[in-house]
Amino acid sequence: GQQVMQIPQYQHVQEGEDFTTYCNSSTTLSNIQWYKQRPGGHPVFLIQLVKSGEVKKQKRLTFQFGEAKKNSSLHITATQTTDVGTYFCAGISPDSWGKLQFGAGTQVVVTP
Amino acid sequence: NAGVTQTPKFRVLKTGQSMTLLCAQDMNHEYMYWYRQDPGMGLRLIHYSVGEGTTAKGEVPDGYNVSRLKKQNFLLGLESAAPSQTSVYFCASSSRAYEQYFGPGTRLTVT
């Protein structure tokens, strides 16, 4: 079955630095979504990518969908303490009836 | 507009006891989902529903049952709780294959 893998599992970042988290699927996806979960909170939708090679930006966050629609990345520039949390990617395969396959997440810790 | 709500927020069960988790959404969404979240394993889909009166199995359905008698409610039942079911349970809803809205979660401990 479809598997979605995220790396790294943990990311320690100095405030002001940039970092990237990666998401890879074993199968081609129809689209991919990204969620953020603050400590003790629930996942909150960030963005959805649909097109091959698509790039979307939200302020300091840049999301990219691979040309083959099997991988994605989230790049955060000038990390702030508000970026603390776990970032999940979740893929939808063409035959999955809208079901999301979540990656294990990247837990981000920011050092002031 | 409350979004997605879950009841209860916390629960401690003894092995073999049963309980029902309630999820309610006021966004008129067709799709509803139950996930469990365990450390290092992300969110795993237990059961889901694509409309009132319909349910289907997800990735980890064993030991759980669900019902969707009303469009706005999705119930998750544990008939005989086991320690392996200690987890945080999230309900979510969506309009087809769009963004999912999550509830605040239920933290369940089975001793």
C-alpha cells in the first residue's frame, strides 16, 4: 500500500536559520497536504498542492510538489519561535476516496 | 461556528471496559474521519465515512467500531478496551478531498 515518509524526524533549529523538511511517497499522489500541530494541540491545515512542480509560498514558508508527484518539501526561512511544532505531510492517491496517508511528521524545536 | 468538537477530552479506562467517543461538526461536511496518534507514528486512520449512514475501514480498524447515523455526528466505539488502545484520538471532517478540519482530540489511557 501507499506509504508516506518524512525526514528528518526531528529538527533543532537556531532562531533565524532556515530549514527544510522532506516528504516522499511510494506511489504517485493526486495531491499532497501539509499540516502543523503545535505541542498539545491538533493538526491544522497549512496548504494543498495539486499540480506537478507546483510551488506555493505562505510568508516564510515555501511548499513544493515534485515533478513526478511523489515527493514534496517544506522550507522555512528565518525560523521563529512561533514555528515550533510538528509538521506533517499527507498524501492522497488517485484511488483513495479522499483518504489522507500521513507521514510520521517532523518535530521542530527552535532555540532562541 | 464551533467547527469540530470531541467528547470527552480525557478518559481513563480499565482493560475490558467499553466506551464511545463522540465527534460533532457544524460545517455540513460529507466526509468524517477517526485517527489515532501515537508518538513517532503520525496519524493513522481508524475508520472513515463518506456520508450519512456509510462507514469504511481505515488503516487500523481492529478493536473499533463506528456509526454515522446523522451527518453531523461520527461515533467511535471501543467494545473491550486494551492497553494497546492508549492513544490520542482525533476526529476530522472535510468536503471530499479537501482540507481536513480536526477536533481538539481525546486522550485515552487504558490500564
